[in-house]
Amino acid sequence: MKKRIIRVLLIEDNAADALLIQELLSEVQSSDWHLPTFEVKHVIRLERALEHLAESTFDVVLNTVSVDYLTQPFEVFAEVARVLKPGGLFLVVFSNRFFPAKAVKLWREGSEMERQLLVEDYFRSAAELAP
């Protein structure tokens, strides 16, 4: 039986964190032959990297703890919608910890609830990603 391949776009500007995530995915897929194979592409600077990727390429796009640093979030979410396959999954992971020197002003000055609502607005701005 042929294993299913899930194409993952990992958006992470910290090389160590990216390596850790890739290792975790490797461990998951090697632990059970029933699980799919994860084919991971890693990009660092999101604003410049997405425009070079083909449309409807990825099953999953994973953005880990960097949404608070996006200077062009609406454009980025639109590009994610473009490279994500129909029915694909876009996961945006963030916490209440961030580097104030790197975070955009809106993120720095917002409450935790306002940050959640801000990310929801980013999703709604790209029609393909809206619930």
C-alpha cells in the first residue's frame, strides 16, 4: 500500500525551532507505517518567500510563533491562501510571550484577547481562509 504524502510549509524564522519541528514530524511518521509521510519545506522570511511558491501546493501551512512579527499580515495570509491546497489546513501558533523589539506595535499594545481577534481578522481577510 502506498503511503500518503502530506506537503507541509513550515514558516519559522528560528532555525533551531524549525529543525525541532521537522524532527518531531519525522519521529511521528517513522513510528507507524500507517501514518502519512510529511514532506516539509521550510521558509524563513515569509513576506519574501511565498511569492515564489506555486499555487495549491501545500496540504498544511504551519506558522509558529511569528505572526506577531508580520509587517504585512494581510498580504501574507492572502499568499498562504494561494499556496494552500483547497481544503488545506493553516495553523497559526502563538503565545503570550514575544520579543517586544521584534513585535509590531499593534501586537505589543494589544491584550491577549485583542491579539486573538487580530489573528482572526487576518484569517477573515483572505476569503479562502475564512470559516
